[in-house]
Amino acid sequence: MTDGGGRTRRKPSPFVGRPNALGGLLADLRTAKGLSLRQVEEATDKAVSNAYLSPLEKGSILLRPGQ
């Protein structure tokens, strides 16, 4: 796909408009690896806090493009 100016456009994410699907995927991936929320926080050197990841997985936090 190009945008008329010759640049390639990215395909929209399948999670746009479906925040619960993204949160569910993150939770599934984390649990498949056998990691707790705190272990993810530690593994990312606190770049992803467990206090942020938990509501994100539950769909309580809605992400907007650019966040």
C-alpha cells in the first residue's frame, strides 16, 4: 500500500478500537511465560509498572495512538 506520495502506509493494528483484545493478549502472553505482573516490572527495569500493566490487561486503561 502506498499513500499517493510513494510512501508505504502501515497496515492498521488489529487492536485499534479493541482495547480489551490487546489487554487480553498481553495477559495471555505474560501468563504463558509464567510471569507475574511484578516479574514483568522487574524484567523491564520498571519501564512497565505492575500498577499500569494490571488495568491495561483488564481493559480499564484505553490506549490512544501515540501513547
